[in-house]
Amino acid sequence: MEAKLGRRNPISTRLNRTKSADGRVRFAFELRVQVYRYLIDLTRQIRPDLEIGLCLEERRTFEAVRITDSIGHCNCVI
């Protein structure tokens, strides 16, 4: 993305450049929680039965968005 849009694009400027414990560069924890909560709430309005997983997220993120039952579940496996 940065190769095409440059490092100062709207997405990259929000990244926390300090790597997390697992070596990933992520958005700030608070921003991730805000976005995930919004998307989870919206998804549950539409499909309350849908299993939700957050691939490669930290445990504290699952706890913050109240989906600890989904730890270890990945939605990117088809």
C-alpha cells in the first residue's frame, strides 16, 4: 500500500510504528477496539448467529470487545 500511496496515506499515518509483542505493526489498541466494537455490534444486528473471530489479534483485544469465546477462531479460513 505504501509503495503506491506513500507512507503518509490516511491508513499508514494511523499505524503505531512500535511493534507489538508478536512483532506486528498495528493500529493503536484504542482505535482497534473502537472499530471492532462498531463492526461486531453491526454484524450482530444483522446476523446474531454468526461466529465472529479476530484473526491474529491479541487476547486483550478479544477481552475488550467481549468475544473471548472466539479466541482461536479464524474467519479467514474458507
